[in-house]
Amino acid sequence: MAKGPEKKTKNKALHTKLLNRKKAKLQEEKKEKALRLKALVTKMNQKKNSNESDSL
């Protein structure tokens, strides 16, 4: 068996868990932002279409 200090597997596992949680949170925020943007674009397109139909 190799000599030397023991590896810090517990700390590494916790760090990985935290990083995965952070990545998931960022992905979720990105999805929510995209959905809000999509809803806003849809709303503006509807408003634009209604304005064009009113002017005709």
C-alpha cells in the first residue's frame, strides 16, 4: 500500500455535490429567463398585430 496522507474523499464528494447543485440552479434560472423572454415576445407580437389590425 502507498504511503502518505489519506485522500480527502468526503470533502471532494461534498464539493462535487455543491457544484452540481450550483449548475442545476443556473440551468433552472436560464430556463426561467428564456420562458419569460418567450412570453414577452409573444405578448409584444400580439400587441403589434392588434395595432396593425386597428390601423387597417
